[in-house]
Amino acid sequence: MGDYWLAAGCEELPPPLGMALFDGAVNLGIPRASKFIQEAVGVAPDGRVGQATIRAARDADVWEALVEYFSLRAAYYHSLAASSRSQAKFIKGWLRRTFKVAAWIARAYL
């Protein structure tokens, strides 16, 4: 799991965003999870957490960024389910994971 943490740049972000990115990287892949974090903090998404993303994340309202990040993930999962019957059966599990991670982060950092 350390490979995802370091490769995604999770350690450079405020801890709640780093944890969200980590789970997303494991579940969605680093590029897609990074794009969602970038969108959530208002940076043009390129799939790589660099200095612009790090600065924006550190300046962002972390909790607003988390709401946006998890909303983007949920919307993505819904788009997968809507586009493929074979993927639709996974929507409940994907959303359950997303909400559990969001709840864990809220408990850990509030």
C-alpha cells in the first residue's frame, strides 16, 4: 500500500485529503483519483499531484474539498453503472466504500 501513498503524492496534502486520495488511488488508480483531487481543489486536472495541486490543497477549505472529491467519485461510479449492465451490480459496493472512507476521515480528523 505504501506504493500508492508515495506514488500518488498523498504525503504532500493536508492529512484528510491525503487519506481520501490514497483510498481513491487504490480503488480507482492514481491518475483518476489525482484528477478528482485536482478538480476538488480547483486545479486543472492532469492526473499528477504536483506543486500547483499541493499549493491549492493547502490553501483549500479541506472539508469543502472533501465533499467535492467524494461527490466526484460517486458521480463517476454512477456513470460506470449507467453505461454498463455488467458494472451496475457493483454500484452499491463502490458507494458503500466511498461513504465509509468519508466517515472514517471525518471521525479521524474532526
